[in-house]
Amino acid sequence: MEPSSLFALLAFLAACFLAAIPGAVFRPGGWYERLVKPRWRPPNWLFAPIWTVLYLTIAVSGWLVWWEAGMAGAALPLAIFALQHAERRLDATFLRVAPS
């Protein structure tokens, strides 16, 4: 793997995991625990590893799009990728703050 390709993969990983930081910092709190949830809901401890794998696969998929088409050839998909992550950060930062 070339250094530029490895750097791009690290950049995609950083972008994805930076988008996840607000969700890890601003935890739902007591209001979430008080919700009536269905019995089939997974246990709380399962969410962190699942979200980690999810963000890892999102980063790799973005990198694969870049790797196949390049920045110019995949401008629209990469712009949508970036907008989705910007929206995720805003959503996690501003909209997840709920009263306790």
C-alpha cells in the first residue's frame, strides 16, 4: 500500500471516529434508562462494539470509493460522505442533549 493511500485510509478513519466522539461524550443519561423498551432490545454493553464496527466499515467504504475513483472521479459521493458526517456531529452534539 502506498503512503498516500495509507494516509487517506487514516483520514477516513479519523473522520468517522471524530463524528462518533459527541455520541460517546454526551451520553443519553437517566431519561433513556427510564424509557419503556422492548424485550428484544440488545443489552447496553453491546452498543459500543457494534458502533465501533459500524464506523470502521463506514470509513473503509469511503476509502474504497476514494481509492477506486480518486477525488475528482468521486467528488459527489465523497461530498455526500462528508455532509453525512458533519450532520452526524451536529446531531450528536446539539440534538442528543435531553433533559434528565
